Amino acid sequence: MREVVLDTETTGLDPLAGHRLVEVGCVELVNMVATGVTFQSYFNPQRDMPTGAQDVHGLTEDFLADKPLFADRVDELLAFLGDAQLVIHNAQFDLGFLNAELERASRPKLSNPYVDTVSMARRKFPGQRASLDALCERFGIDNAHRTKHGALLDSELLAEVYLELSGGRQRDLGLAPEMSGTAADGTGAPNNRPVRPARPHTPTAAELAAHAEFLKSLADPLWLKT
């Protein structure tokens, strides 16, 4: 199953009030595993950058002035999304901005199915904080480098959070170190200890004889009633 973890940065909170998209970041997952394939783009919003929004993501008017318009890269974005299920933190916010930009570019609204990780977190941890930072802290995901919001960085962190919310990773499928080929200290270094030979499971003649004698001692066994 292909999914795309998606995040946006904007000039404000409400696309209906004239606020615009300034960044989109996407991370591809296939069968709940990050493939390393991403999409990221900044956009010129063709308007000023309010101080409050700039404080959140650090993107200035000068920085965005030479960036492409959303319409210039909309085809690349839509091709990347395809028909994948989207994974978004507070989905209505991001979808609202994306659909507003698509309307400006004379494109139909997104029809992809989506998962809202805020709703997932609130169902799993009722009454607890559901921000991306709070969930990274809960699951032990390193976000120390997140000094400002960034669409691609936040998508990468959200991909890890989503995997944890969905049940967590199956590291080495739970195999013993000698079977997984990695060290027991969790470093991922090769394990040079010899693999134990397979244990014999075929019963010996003595075991077969003992089993036959045991069966004779059973009174009225069920398998003789059919």
C-alpha cells in the first residue's frame, strides 16, 4: 500500500482570508516503510509574510520572492501524490490550503483518502497532548533539530510518529540477535557469533514406542468415536 505523509507551511491560518501556501513537503511510504522518496517545494505566495507566521517557520518574503508559484509545480505535486492515501497531522488545515491553491490553479480538489494523525493520537491517548512535538517526546523520536517548522522535516518526523501510532516498528521482526545478523547492543553492527545448528525434531524409536504405550492406556479416546 502506498501512502504519502504530507505537511504544509503557510502565511497564516485561513485560506479564505487570503492566506497562502508557502511550502509543501511529502514523504513516501510503501507498506508502512519509508522509501526515501520525497517531494518538497517552496512557493512564492504573492503577498506579505505576517510576523506570526514567519516566527513559526522562518520563511521570509525575501527568501520566497524568487520561488515558483504553486501553479508552476502543481503537476509535479499531483503526480507525486497520485492516488495514495495521505497521512496528515490536523488534516483539515493542510487540505484546506491545498484545495484553495488547486482552485486558484483551476484544478479539482484532492479526492485522496487520508488519515488524520491528530485524531489517531487523541483516540489512542485521550486527554493527552497531540502536537507533533508531544508525540515525538512520547515515542522517543529525536526532534532536537526542529527549531522551526519545516514541511519536509515535519513530514519525516510525522512518518515516524504515524508508524508508532499504527502499532510501532517490527525491528528485526523480533528475531534473536544471532538470527537477525545484528549485535545485541542495538548498534546494528554485524554479529560474528556462530549461528546455532537447527535442533532435531524427529522422534527417536524409543519415543515412538513410549507414545504407543501411552495411547494404549487411554480409556475411550475421542478420536475412536468418529
